[in-house]
Amino acid sequence: MYTERATPQPSGPVQTPAHVLARKVWAAFAFTFVLSRILVFLIMSGRIPDVHSHFRGTHLHHLNYGIVLLAGVGALLLFNRPTGRWLSVTAVLYGVGLALTFDEFGMWLHLNADYWQRASFDAVVVIGSLLALVATAPALRQFRPRHWATAATLVAVLTAFGVLLADSFHSAGRRLEPYLERVRLLQQP
């Protein structure tokens, strides 16, 4: 008599693959960065009212919200270890926190209130690229020689980018400074 064998079911919660979570982080990161840049530009150009948060006359930059989100996500992952849908929500919150924080990377790198710094944009490009790479690359145990060659080339290109970036800060700042100063003056009463 023929009997069908039952397919063994996983004993614990089904784990979400890392590349799926990385895609969610990347999508939330990209969407949040673009949305925050659009909102800041619209506010600074006077096209929409100032919706920035202020506390006793001090502007609360959105990097503060990003830091709070990153701290909360870190605590959640450390103490609660979500699975399933909640892990996906955590991945999205992590992407939002990364974007809010690194969108103002130049401000915490140089400790000033100048939002339109090249360092912020460059940091977002590098972080976004690395997230996209994690989201699309195979797991390390599946790497083949071509994957290692691509990774080595990427490291060399990123190193060259970093060296050239350091030199370009001065040149880009001189070229963009007049335009950004006009935008900043538009926002003053």
C-alpha cells in the first residue's frame, strides 16, 4: 500500500531571508531620503509652510528622529528579536532611521547647521549603494570567483571614490555656495 510522506514543517518561526529584509531597508531608505530632500527644498524655497519641529526656539533637525529610530530598532532587535511581519516592520523603520540620520551626515560630521553639504549627499549615495548590494548579492557561501572579483573591484572603486571625494569637497563647496546661500536667505523672515 502506498502512503504519502508528510513534508516536515519547520519547528520554529519561518525566518525572512536577509536579502528580502535588505530590500525593505533599501526601499525605505531611498523613499525617506527623497521625501525628506523634497520637503526641505519646498520649505526652504517658501513653497510650503515650515513644518519643522521646534523646541523652545531650537530647530530639531530630522537626524535626531533618525537617531531615536535607530536606537529604538537596536533595542527592539536586541531585547525582543521580532519575527515575521514585525521583523519586516523593523527593517522598514531601520531604513527610515538610516535615511533621516545620513541625510544630515554633513551636519554631524562638521557640527554646524548647514543642511546642504555635499558630505550628506555622498554619504547617502554610499549607504544606499551598499544596501542595494546587500539586497542583490548572493550569500557569501554562494560566492564564486566572479563574485570575489566584483567585490574586489568594488572595494577599489570605493577607495578611489573616497580619495576623490575628499578633494572634491572644496571644489563643490565653492561652486554651490552662492546658490545654497540664496536658498538659505529665502527662508529667513
